[in-house]
Amino acid sequence: MNVHLQQPFLWPTAAFGEATASLSMEIAQLGEHMQQCTRAHGPWLWLWCGMDALHQSSLARFVTTLTALGALAALTGALVVVW
């Protein structure tokens, strides 16, 4: 779905070492942008956000999980041999 904007959103993304001071116009533009993104993802946005969070969480722990499962398998194999 292509969303064509009447005018591009323009707001600074850095404070250049100073305190941030967002103008009400910038906040309104950001709110409009967020609404358009929400509409573009449709009614399943909550599911997409949840799956993305789950993916990021599991991806970060993937190697640790494999190592723990490998250690558990080795321990189980050792206990079966000793039994």
C-alpha cells in the first residue's frame, strides 16, 4: 500500500549538544506520521508488533538456548550411560 503525503515530514533528529525543544508543529507532524504508519499496517498491527518483539527476544538468546540444550542433552546422555 503506497501512501502519498501532501508534503514531506520534516523535523530535526538531533539537538546538536543542546536541550531538545520540540515545536508543537513537529509533534503534530510526528503524530500524523504515526497514524499513517498504523493505518498502513492495518488491524493486525498489534500481532505484528508482538511477533517482532518475540523474534528480537528469541534471536538475542538463540546461541545461549542452543548451548543450554546441548549441555542438557550431554548431561542426559551421561546419566543414561551411567545408569
